[in-house]
Amino acid sequence: MKKRKRRLVRTSILLVLVSAVVYTLYLNATKDQAILVEGDMAPDFKLETLDGDTVQLSDFRGKGVFLNFWGTWCKPCEKEMPYMEKSYQQFKDKGVETLAVNIGESDFLVNKFVGKYDLSFTFPMDRNRELIDTYGIGPIPTTFLINPEGKVVKIITGSMSQQDIHDYMNMIKPEQ
């Protein structure tokens, strides 16, 4: 009787484990690949900014756009924001716009964060988390470098150094 019970328990555990492995493999095999890849046109969007204005990506055609997706709770995002501000100050008059899209957080939290780091670039608010689906955002920070013609030149996932950000903004700067 004990042997039969033990065999039943072992068989049940084995079935659960095999089911979990099969399910995981199925999810990985069927999940969508990256929605955007380098060379694609960046999808247009219209979002309200932290200041209450409306920003539309297509309004920046002719400029390079440093499009960053972030959250106040994200430590790598927090680390790179001062670097982004410094590079923004260097490149804003050279035809590079910085858009830091916050993902689904309250205006209060974002305002507090922006004030803490004295940030002056534009903060579109993806309140309904629709843009992260359009752009296929997984981990944050994720940054899209968009050239003056509106094409995605590079996609960066993870944090960046001051030098990285400077080099990336230089990469999308319009020809003078």
C-alpha cells in the first residue's frame, strides 16, 4: 500500500514538472518576436506630457530623437537620468530631442523624481501602458535612437554611461 501511494505521489510530481516544462517551451516558442527592429520606421504616437502639453513623435521629423522608456522605481533609470540631462543640454541646440516616456506612474511620483534631479527634457506619460505594447518594451530602461528621417537606428536595453549617451546622441544628430 505504501509503495503504491509513493508511486502515485512521484508520478503526480513528475507530471506537474513535465507540464511546466512543456508550457514554458510553448510560451517561448509562440511569443512575439521584437515588434520593432533597427531600420524600421518608429511608430508615431501622441501622448500628454508631464506639463500637460501634447507631444507627437512625428512633430520631431528632421531631428534626432532619443526615446527612453523608464520608471521612477528603476535603479538603472535613476542612475542614467542625470547623464541624459547633461547630454540633452549639449545636444538640444544641435537637433536632438530627448523624450523620456514614463510607464504608467502618477504625475506626483514623476514630478517628484524630475524635481529631485532637476531634469528639463520632455516627459511623455504612457498612462495606459499602450506605447510599451506598440514598441514591444520588455525590461527597462529601453532606449530607441531615431534618426531625423524617423527610422530606428539602434535599440538599447539596459543602463547607459554618460559616454554612451553622448555617443548615441551624436549618432542621431542631423547633418549640419
